[in-house]
Amino acid sequence: MILTFSAENIEEITRVFGSEPKKTGAVYRFAIQPDESELKTVIEIHLGLEVEGKTTNIVSVYAHNVFMQLHNCTAFVASETLQQVTFFGKIGGQTTGLIIEKTGGASLYANVDDALLNGDFTKLPPEIMMCSVALSLTESVDFEGFSFDEDN
């Protein structure tokens, strides 16, 4: 089961980034260039790609000296308060989160064990605490019974 992005979902993301996407086929491309900086961050959301008979969403980030890509995007949380969008991929008890800020900053937390996200982050080592806090947004997403093998 993958996330089926709706027009309302794209509008939520647009509000956070403050940037209108360019749509080409099933790809939405956002360009973020804050405060007349020469540095620009580009986000591409590839919807419903067919890969080896399975449908998937891919979120790509192109920034100065950085390229990141999240496969199997299963959910996202757009926060106007935090001025960021967090895209999630979940598989086999692990979560990967790609966080993109309105200012163009990007962070990736990969293959984080779900037990770390559901526990008391104050009891974690400092090196792990940050990912637990950053990905705690997954608690607001309903992954109950989630599987990539579902026919949805």
C-alpha cells in the first residue's frame, strides 16, 4: 500500500514551502531559494512509478553538494508551524524520514527501528535521541496493518 497523493496533499506541501510546484506528468517539482541566496534546493515528488510490477512514490532532493532519495514514500506530515515537510517510508519495522525545511535544509534518518520511535527518547543516547524526536511525527500517521504487499 502506497500513499496516493491528492491535489490537497500537494497544496499542503505548497503552503509549507511557499513555492508553487511545476508539474510534468506525474512529477511535482518544487524549487526553494530562500532570501535571494544563490543556493537552491529542488524537491521532486514522483508519483505512482511502476518498478518491477509494483507502484511506488519517490521523493528526491537536489541541493548544493547533496542528492537524497526516499523510495516507497508511505506518508508525509506538512507542518506550517515547523516550516517543514517530513516524508516517511516504512518497511519491516523500520522507518526512514526525509525532512525538508522551507529554508531549503534537508535531513535524512534512515532505517530507524520503530521501537526507538515509540519509546522514551530521554533514555536514548544523544546520538540517537535526535532521530527519535524528529521522526516522532510518525505517531500521527496510521500505519496499522501496513504492508507493501497489500492490494490497495
